[in-house]
Amino acid sequence: MCGLLNNKMRSLTLAFLTLALPLFAAPLKLTLSTVPGLQFDKPRFTAEPGQEIELTFKNPDDMAHNLVFTKPGRRMAVVQATISLPPDPERIINHPAILTQTPTLKPNASAVLKFTAPKAKGIYPYVCTLPGHGLLMYGAMYVGKSMPDLAKDDHVPPMARAKGANTNLHAWPHRRPLMYRIFMPDASPAAIAVALPHGVSYCWDAGNCRLRYAWIGGFVDPMPVWRGNGNGLAKIIGNKFWTAPETPPLQVGHAQQKAEFKGYRIIKGHPEFHYTLNGLDVYEHITALSDGTGIIRNFRIPRIDSPLSVTPGHGEIDAEISKGVAVLSSNQAKAFTITHRHQHEK
Amino acid sequence: MKNVLFSIGLLMFTAATQAGSVNDYYKIENIAAPKGLDLQIGGLTFLPDGRLAACFHRGEVYIYTPKTLQWTLFADGLHEPLGIVAEDNYTLVVMQRPELTRLRDTDRDGSADHYETISDRFGMTGNYHEFAFGPARDKVGNYYVGLNLASSGASIRPEIRGEFRHYGITREQFYKNHRAGSGRMYSATPFRGWILKIAPNGKTTPFAPGFRSPNGINFDSANRLWVTDNQGDWLGTSKLFHVEEGNFYGHPASLVWTGQWEVGRNPLKVPPAEFDAQRKRAAVLFPQGSMANSPTQMLTDTTDGKFGPFAKQLLVGEMNRPRILRILVDEVAGQTQGACLPFIDGGGLNRGMHRFAFAPDGSLWTGSTHLSWAGGSGLQRITWTGKTPMELAGMKLTERGFDLTFTHPLGNVEATQFEFQRYYYKYHQSYGSPQLGKETIGVTALKVGKTGKTISIALDKLNPGYVYQLTLKSVTAKDKTPALNTLVCYTLNTLTNGDDKAPHLIADSSSGGSTSKPVKAQPVKLTSYPQVLDAALAGRQGPSFDKRNGGFSGKGYADFNGQSGEHLEWIVNAHEAATYQLAFRYALAGGNRPLALKINGKLVQKSLPFNDTGDWTSWKDLITDATLQKGENQIRLESIGASGPNVDRLTLDRH
């Protein structure tokens, strides 16, 4: 795989080469890898103006990604322009703001991108332009410019900034799954936040026994709560891709329903929530989809003996949905799943 | 000059020798913990197998093996756990903000796999101050937890758990402007301000109301339940209560959940006398400033002498100082009351003494916290060296005074070495109370007992409703060892004849009367501008004069006591009639306490908006204009139903 430069850029670089050759720094060799959860391992790096760059792009993630360098301030323009493109595994994008790019890499593929840093000092974004990725999966190449504190750098994604802010939250290395009972936005004070593998996270509310929302990206910044006496909310790092409807997700019969939280068991690091609906035991175990595109909610209601109405919100369930409600037979209701996928931004 | 320096040096040296060091008697060591762990400790307990379990600010529960110095993570993800007890080597029960939880290691792999909700049957508004403390466990396995009130300095969240009820105001109205509805610490959802009893199976019963911030909750070896509470509104100073089912312990916000409270009735509008008649007074008061500002967990010394000479006595921690206190319990006419005194003070002790547990070897393990207030962090171990300090070991009320017991036979003593003072704290909705009615009490007789360890003291005044403060002056053991701690405060609620009447404890807020004597203003001639007039120059009817909260200027500040009808008045002599700028410097920790401004008896401002400054030590100017006449003028601030701020001074300026 070789580097691709558009013609205009190539001629500019050549002109610059002949004029200022003696000032050039040694070629820059670096590796940039993808990280599950729509991130690059390096949120930013520096280069000298006109420096030769040999960048090895690796994709150890379990989904496809690409790497596109754009002109300063044009990341979102490129992202917007590519959203409507049809899926094309080998695609190369034509856009005037693109400096250089790799094709789309499948999981575990890699590519080498050889290019010359622009001679104009500036902050050049790089981004994965696959649908839905561009809002979170990006970084910045600082050409001839010094970098500010990571925690204050607006050119890197929020989760990278948060990393800059809190490096050491516990006595163990960061891990997923990870669960915090903590004050969360848009939930009752008895909220629970869970980080799953593949960069998906969700908020489950022990105050009313239901999943409230799910997001993709980083997890949460707990410091607004932990820094002081609890007078704050944890901050979500990433983008919400699913929010629960107002209607309770499960309704047994037609009676007014009382939900009581009973706790949870840890199954392979993931909580399986237990609550009762009018005394009937319900279990909900949420895992990430293996391709990282969302979450799957595994429900168990072992002792149910009447039909169950399910309001999944925007989601998939193996039953017919009519007016937002799927009615399951008592047999079906003993074990069923609801899947919520990361929707591509329009 | 040289001589002066020398003698100062000598004095300091002598003082240090005389006082002795707590480390002669108790060794204090720091316990190393895993790197990266925020060592703010919410709970400590020893498992039956001798390992230590601790829960931390960021939701972790670790188990520490003292023999191998190893830490293992048992559980994580908890929401501000503030107490922990062990049911067995594999089962721990923690109180976290939203619930009482049983952590079970069912597969015996060393970490909890089942987080079982024992009870979450209480409300949460999301207000940060709604901490949840405990659990204490009784002999048959029931749990007791304490639920904080919400802070009037913050609102509720848009979504809450549980029923909302607040004196006829809707949840939406309250959320938008909580100050309009709270004013003081509030209980907008059940059962904030209560002690709850929770059976092992989760059955939850409201046990006793009347608390503000019941951080410490525990049983003693006589199966008495003790609860500490923190100075603030309705608490003139911090307290230790002996708690029994159904009693009311003084902070009225929680009474809205008794089932008998008239819906919509605001406790802040009820005369304190009504609550005073119902409340049960604290067994022990901790004088603010000298004893404790934020008392924490109470723990009985159950070591049978392994931890020194104070077996069965109660220990209580303190947040603001590196200090653990001792409680000397006294039973008088069927009532529990007693004294407090410093026990381990300094000597390398951390601040923020929050949680305690005795190890099987009789060493005391302490955990600190701060939660962004005064305090500290870290785990420490305290062991007794085997040497017995010269200390007060018992204090009992008699018909005429007190019987004192010491750990060693006394040296020669005389009456002047036992200096008694008394004072009281007012029961009112204002934040804290100054020490009122302070006076020296004479020792009329003194008799040392046969063993030489006891002494009977007769006093010239003995009345219920006072703290009797005793200072030991150069009291030593027979072998000249000086007493290690010399300040002790006995809370006298009830005399030996059962008399507990103490009408002086309540302010008559409806008439504006006050326990502070009226003070006349000292007239001041205005000469240059700006001219500063200290609160000490003002006349007072109601407000007391105080200097406990730092940052004031001049001699001190005026502290409004009752709700209305009190005033503060400066008298100034102006050389010409003109419009003057008036700047009132004041502090107010929370809420709004508007005052009326009257000039020469005429109402010129119905409601001067004294809004909160964030703290009692944060002073701000409230500026307004007023026209003064030539000659003498009375400038009066008058309380109009919401008490008043602490007023430091008035600055007059010309435009």
C-alpha cells in the first residue's frame, strides 16, 4: 500500500522540496492504531513542515476503519460529505479538503502511508470517515506548532481529553466491563453506568428498574462527582445512540406495575440486573454486540405465565412490533433479547 | 534580647515535658495501600478470620490481610459507601447512597459476585448532602442506617426516587427555586433525617426522626444505640444521642414523614418550644471549637484491656482535628448523659478520623476521609504501649457536684486545680449557637477517696440544661505524672432527683425576645468618609455578639438569634443632611435572610436582600443608599421572619 496524494498537493510539496531541502528534519516514522470504541491510540502527534512521514496504520479492532488527513478545520466537512457514500470496502474518497488517505482496512489489516507534511504550519486533522465514526474517531497532526495540554486540546476527541485529565482513577488499569453507581444525567439519583467492550456504554436506572440510554465512545468522567462531596454529575464521554422511550419497557398484564430493584450478579464481569414487577422476578443482562455496533439486552423472566408487552424503543426484537409494542407469549417471554444498534448520523 | 530568647526556649521545653506525649502511651503507624487508590475511607470492619475490610470513596471494597500485607479487591462500583459490616468471611454488608447492599462471594474466589439489594426503601432527591450512613447491627442481626437531610445550599435533581413532599410546593417549583422552599436543611423525600431499622430480609421500618447529618451510628457493649450528629441548624453544637425507637431527636425537617404531620405545614414556621417539648436531648454535647466540629463514628472499646485502661468506654472520631475522643457515660435518674474529652490528640494521627475497627489483637484501625471538607485520608493502626496515662477515667454526677475517677492515684490537689465553667447552647433553627450564659462555677468542697484515685467535688451551682466544662490545672498522679488531657465537658441534662427542666434552651422567636441582653449603641460622630462602624458600636436587641467565625473586621460581629423583631442599630451624628451610601458587611452560609432597614424609625427598605455568601467565614458588602438628617440618626436593621445574617460592620460614605 502506498501513500496517495492528490495532484495539487504533490506539486506543492515538490516545489517546496527543491527550495528548502537543507532545513528538512529526518523522516518521521510512526505507527497509528485503532482502539475499540472508535478511537485512535494516538489522539495527536507532531511533524515538521515538509517532513517526510512514513505512517503505519494498523487496525486491530473488530470492525473496518480508514485514515484520512484533511486540511485544517475541514474534518467535519469531509465527514459530512462521505456519510451518504455507498459502502465500498476499497473506497477512495474524492474531496478537495483531503490531503491523503488509506483505503478502508478490514479488521487486523494494516497499511503504510508515505507522505510529506504540508509546509504550512497548522493543525491538520486525521479521521476515520466510515459512517458514524467521524464524530468520535479523529486526531490531530501538529505541523510546526506546539501542542497545548491534552486535557485542554479541542483538536482531539473528548475521551482523549478526559484521559489527559484523569489518568489514575483506581489502583487497577482501566478495564471493560466497568461499572459505577454514580450520579448520571437524565436518570434518577440511583443510576448505574456500565462500560462494555468495543466502546459501548449504557446507563441503567436502579431507581425505576430500566435501561435509560446507551452511548458509544469513551465511558464517563466521574470526577465531577468524586472530586468533592457528590454535588455533580458524571459526564458522558461519547455520543448517545439510543434513548429509552417514556413507556416502561415491560408490562405484564394491564395492572399498575410496581418495580423493585433487587441487585445484580456479576457474570463474566457484566452485571445481570434483577428486579421484580409486581413480585415477578425479571433479569436483564446487557452485553456489547461482538462487532461493536451496539448492545444486546438478554431478558429472563423464568416464572412468567401470562403474555408480556414489550416497548423496545428504537430496537430489534424477534416479534412483530405494532404501534411500538411487541406482545410476547408467556413462553417467548421466559427468555428474549432486544438489540439496539449504533445509528449512523444523518 | 538573648536572655529573653533563652527563657522562651526553656518555657517551651518545660511545657512539652509536662504535657507528655500521647505517643508514650499509643503508637500510631500508617498502613500502606495500593497505589492509585483514593484513600478516603467510608467504612472499616474486621472479618471473623482477622482480615480487614474497607470501603472507599470511589466505590471499591478491599480486603487487607495484616499478616501478608496484601490487598485484594473484593467489590467495586459502589456509590459513596459510608459503612461496612461483615456477616461472615465471604459476606459483607455496605451502606451506599442509594441502598443497603449485601456483597456475597458465592463462588469463594475472593471477590463478590452477587450484589444483593437488602433495602432501597427510602427516597433520594439527588441533593449531594443526602449521605447514607451505617449500618449498625443489633444482637439479632437487624441493621440500622442514618439518612442525611438535603442541604439548603443545593437543589434536588429533575428526577428523584420516592415521593416528593415539601410544604405545599410542587416538585417542579422546588427544583427551579429550592431556596424559596427550603431555607434550612430539608427532608423532601422519605425518610431523610431518620434512622431506619432494616431486618436481614429487607423489611424496613422508620425507627427515629430528628437528625441532620447522623454520620456515626453504632451499638455499645450494653446494646445501646448511639448516633452522632453535626452542628448546624437546630444543633447549637455537635451531639451524641442515645437513640431509642420512636423518640424525636431535635431536627424537625424529618417530622414531615411521621404520618402525623399535617401536610403542607412548614416546620420552620413552628415555634421551637413545640419541638423542644417533644425532643429528646443529646446525651453528650461536643462543644464546637474545643472538642469536635464534626463527630464521626462511635465505637466501644471491646478489647478487654488490650487497648489500654478504658475498656467498655466509647470512642468517637472528629473530622477537623487529628483527634479521637472518649465518652464517659453516666446514668442519672434513668437518663443517659455524660462527658466527652480528648483521648488521642495529635501524635501523628491523621485528620478526618472517620471510621474505626478493633483488630483481634486489640489494635485500633482508623480510616480518614474529607469529601472536600476539612479532614484527611489514609489508614492507620494504633497500638497501646502498655503504659497507662494519667487520665480521667470516669465522671459521675452527684447531688452536689461530680465524682471523678482517675487512672492513677492523685498527687496532692486543691480546689483551685478543678476549674469549672458552665454554658449552654440554644435550641433554634439558626446555624449553630454561641456558648450562652457562660459563667465560672465555684468548687465548694473537695474530698479524695480512699484509693486516692477518686475525688468528690461539690459545686455552688448545679442546674439541668448546661455543659459543665472542667479544666484540670496541673493535676498530677502521685508520681508527678501530669494528666495527659485536661479538658472535659459534662452534659448535664438531668439532676439526680430527675429534674430536667431547662427553659433557657429555647429562644422565644415569636416575640423576638432573646437570651442576649439588650445592648445600647455607642453614638458615633461622622468625621471623614468612608467611615467604618464596627458591629460592636451598634445597639442590639436580640442579636448576640460573636467572634467564632473568622474573617470579620473589628471586634466581632452581630449574630441574629430569633426569626423576627430583633434589631441592630447604629447611632451616627451627621454634620449635614444628605444621601449617604451604606455598606453592610455580612456573612451567610446558606439561604436568604432579608432584613428591614429603618432610618430614624421610618421604614426605608422593606426587605434588604442579604443573600448567602457561601460560608460563615465569607464576608460580603450589601450596598444601599439612604438619606440622613443633620444631627443624630438611628440606622436600624430589623429581622422580618427569616432571622438575619452575621453582620460585621457598616461603612458610611458620601457620594
